[in-house]
Amino acid sequence: MRRHTCASQVREVRLKAVLNLASKDIRAELRTKHTINFMLLFSGLAVIFFSRIAGNYVASAPEMGAGLLWLVFLFTGMLGLGRAFVKEKELGTLDGLKLTPMSSEEILAGKAIYNLALMLGIQSIIFPLFIIFFDFPIQGSIVLAFGVLTLGNLSFVIVSSALSTLVLNARARELLLPVILLPVLFPVIVTSVSALNRVLVGGEGFLNILGEIKIILAYAVVMSVIAALTFDFALEE
Amino acid sequence: MHAIELRGVKKRFSSLEVLRGVTLDVRRGEAFALLGPNGAGKTTLIRIVATLLRQDEGEVRVAGYDVREEAQEVRRRIGVVSHNPFLYEELTARENLEFYARAYDVEQSRVDEMLEKVNLVEREDDPVSTFSRGMKQRLSIARALLHSPEVLLLDEPTTGLDLKGRQDFYTLLEELLGEGATLLMTTHHMDEAERLCTRGAVLHSGSVVAQGTLSELKASMESLEEAYLRITGEGSET
């Protein structure tokens, strides 16, 4: 319906429209706290469970820690990130959004920013909780580790926001989304776990993990372009 | 140039042919009723005109713009009110309108104007979840009119409204018609069509089976209801 070249799509995204949608979603979520509460509860419980079950193994092999932490984010994200579009679909407001002159790229970007805000909120609470519960011996910069996690989560929300629209009209969408997400996310999770391990366990600095950071960034950029090119069709009925 | 032009519009959902070459025109400034039984294709037609669905064949133009090729231009010129008000229940009436005003790039002062127009100033800071169906529908009209659209598409807008809610809604639409708005509305209520519309078409199994002024549709019959039942063949069952 709205065909553009890739370059013109990037040019046409209005930051004002994107932030308007993201702030609407954040305001609505802060009022009900439906999604964030469940995501926090789930991720907190997961950290406690993992620390009881695998705490001793992580103490002797700290490399496992980053993988477990990412598992918590992955499961938590799959639980809540798809809601951004599903909720609009269930309430019938998705049609209202599609009727506005907002481009599909603006809608996707707005939803991705809202999802990123959710994940950053979770990350800010769960990451310190993880360190405490696992009694994790941090060797490197905690700020850098937080940055690597944020970058990984950025890629995660871009992919999950885009893919969640693909399954909007499917009957078992809650079951379908994780099945589609996992293989697509595999490269970024492996890279992010590797970078996180090198910082947390190896005590390495920014320059040492620059290769991984470039891969995660490139992944985020490529996925954003693919999402922008396909999102128009995903939104159609 | 007509406000809405449809030429040979066809739409199929897998094996089901929902629209079979619909052709009709809606003139500027008129209220046009789209009548027909459930499953006739009325909602599908409105969704195509509103750019929410793509037709398989045929041409649809709104204010001269093609709904497939110039969807963004069409969206700037239409307002849609359906039985679903497209409102966010957690947000207040004002916050809903402010969100849509920003999405349409409309001055925020327009929000005050619209709240006043639909008589919701006193409830502007209440969450929409506390509103009655009639109030939500009035707010939905305000949302649809924020950007001063040339064409208003109404898909069974009074579904679920009580008598008072319907009367308020009609009064609001009559005001809009007085201001020169173009209306395309689907309805099951013949009284609604007769009160608001000057022309109409009867859609049956995806085809236009009758079209003209409402008095032409009634022709020699006693009421529009009787004409409708005879045209759609539903009268034989009664």
C-alpha cells in the first residue's frame, strides 16, 4: 500500500510521531502496570530459581552466568514484548493507529522504543539482582557490562517488535512467536553472551570486545532495515 | 469530482467472494447510506475505502486519491467511526485526543474545540474506561473529526447505543452535515438512514442490487424497510 525505497523510508520517519506513540504506550503501561509487573515478577522468580538450581555451578564456572542471565531476559522478553501489538489488536485500536497518517516505520519505531523502555526497566532491576543472588565475582566494568546488555536488548526488541506483527493474525500467536524468535535471535544472543563473559569474567575492556559490539550493532541495523521493508506487509490483514 | 468513487471493486477472502464488482459514487456534501443484511459486504467495503483493506480488483478513490497508491493522502482526508471507538481505555478523554492530534499533526487547541463540540469537557480528565457507550461514541466522533476530514466513514456507528445515545449521535451528525461534511454510513436501522441520508445503495451478497435517492428506493412501497426487505429477498421469509 505504501511503497518506498529503503532510503526514502529512513528519511520519512518523523521523530515526533515515533515519540508520541512510545510515550502514549509508556503512559498507559504506567497507569495499569499490567505488562511490567508480570515481566518483573517472572524475571525475579527466574533469577531466584536459577540461583538455587545452578548457583554452585556458576560459582565454579562463572562463564555460565552470562548465558543464564540472557536466558532470563529472553524468556521475560518473549513473555511481554509481543504485548505491544497484541494489546492494540485485541482492543481494536490497531485500526485506529493504521488510520492515522503515521507510516508503518513510525509505528514500528514507536513500539520498539516502548519495548526497549520495558526491557531497560527490567534490566536495571534484574542485573543487580542477578549479581547479588549468584554472588557473582565481577572482574570488569559493570557499566560496560550494562552497556553490552543494553545493546543486546536493543537488537532483541527490534526483532521481537517486528516479528510480533507477523503472528498477529495467527490463532496460537503466543506459542508461535517464541518459535520464530529463537532462531532469528540466535546470532545476537551468542555474541552478546560472549561479550558479557569477556567483561564480567575476563575483566576485558571496551577495545577488547569491540568486535562483538560491532557485530551486535550491525545485526541491529540489518534487522531494522529488514523490519522497515517488511513491516508494511506484516501490518496488512 | 465525487467525494468517493468505486469502480468494479472485488474482494475475496480465500474461497469466499465478498464483493463482486461494486460500483458507486458518493457526492460531496451528501450523506450516503449503505444498506444490506449481515454478510452483504458493507464493512469490507468501508474498510477498503478507509485503506484498512486492499481490494483485489477495481478502483477506489477518495477525494480524488487512489486508496492503494495514495493511502497516506486518503488517511489525511477521512475520519472513521465504527462500533469500535479506537480509544485507549487507560487514558483520559483528553489524553486520547491529544495522542491522535499529535499523530495527525494537528494543533492541540483543536482538542479543546472537539471536547466542547461533543459535550465532554466536564469529563475530559476521566479515564475512558469509566465512560458509557454513548460517551465513548461521542469521543470517537471527536477523534475522527480532529483533523477536519473531508469524508466521514461510519460503520454501524450506533450499534449498542441506547435511544438517548442514538438521538445525541444523530444530532451531532446533522450538525456536521449542516457544515458540509460528506458521510458514507452502513446501518441496519432504516430510520437512521431515512433521518440522515439523501441517497443510498442496497448491497446483497457482495453486489449493489439497488441504488438511488432514498425516495427512489422506496418507490411505490410504503416504507424503506419494506423496500429493503423486497430488494434483498428477505421479505419472503416474513
